[in-house]
Amino acid sequence: MTRIKDRRKAIGLRKLGKTYSEIRRDLRIPKSTLSDWLGKYPLTNEQMALLRKSEKRNRYLSIEKIIATKRKKREARLNATYNQEKQRLLSLNKKELELAGLFLYWGEGSKNLKGALSINNTDPQVLKFILFWLKNVLQVSQDKIRVYLHLYSDMRVNKEMKFWSKELKLPLSQFYKPYIKKSRRSKIDHKGHGHGTCGLAVIDIRLKEKILMGIKAIADYYSVKI
């Protein structure tokens, strides 16, 4: 809990325009930890201008410039790698998409043979891919897909349901009643995407058996090759 509070304090101070050096001094947190926490919170141009004007704080400006330069180089490197991988990998044919979905389900989906075909995640992009996989690869009719949410007690249920409905382009009539955890999101660290956990479910035992046996076939085939 102390770590969570420190992280929130650090982010709060950063949003107020404090430098890495000032936050590290005030909270006694290692620079490497702050770099991880504050990577998404660069100082604005206005905040950098205030640093230049302050004789007392101007000495921190060079450090902030170094951090900003490193961030820009990293962003440029990632963008270049993204474009290279996009050109190299896409687009996928139907079998490749089927395998991608199988591996994702292997890691994230329900393995109980008797239950519904279901997979959940906090990342809307993951859910969108699964939805595409269900509809376009497994040929599941959209009206057979159900959505379930796991939310914290201090979250606005209707707001989150509308968020997921819009993201997935699925009507609220296909949503189960959300499960509300007793714990509060405000008491945990700000990980995930901030909209709870969303799951997609299809009640089709034969389809689930096919998916699980496909995963088992892949696992059996490669497990003897190590």
C-alpha cells in the first residue's frame, strides 16, 4: 500500500510540474523507479519554460532535457520497429488468425470443458481481437456472444457498461449483470486500462471442445520436441 501511495504522490507532483530530481528528493524514491512511474508524464512546454525562468530550479533543466531526448529517441525507435513489424507480419491468413486466437485463448481463456467458451482481459484491444476471431474465424453469430464485466465497488457501473458496449459495438442487451468486487479500485495501483475486466462468452460446448483439443494437439506435438 505504501508503494501505491508513493506512486500516486509522484504522479501528482509530476502533473504539478515537479522535476524528477525534486520528486526524488521529496519522496526518496530511486530514479529508476521514477522513470518507470513517470514515463507517460513528460513536463509540458509551459512547465519547462517555468524551469528556465526560475534561478533556483533552472539547474534541473538539463536533466529534464536529457530525459525528454531519451523519450523521443525511444518513441522514434518504437515507431520504426512498429512499421517494420506491421509490414513483415500483416496481413494474416485465416489459419494464422485461427492459431493466434488459439494461443491467446490458451493463455487467457477458460479451460473447463463443461463451462462456456469464455475469455477476459482488461485491454480493449485484446477483446476486439477475440471478438474478430469469434465472428470472422470461428463463424460465431454475433447475437450468440455475451459480455460480462468484473468491476470494483467504487466504479460507475452504467458508465463502464456503455464504455465496453461502444468499444465492442455490442448492444447492452447482450451484457450479463456485472460482478461487483467488494474491493475499491481507488485502493489498488493504477494498472490495467481503468475500465475493469471484460469477458466474452459463447455457450457452445462443441466449439469449446474443438478449441481446447486444438490447443492440446499443439501442446502435445511440441512438448516432445524440447
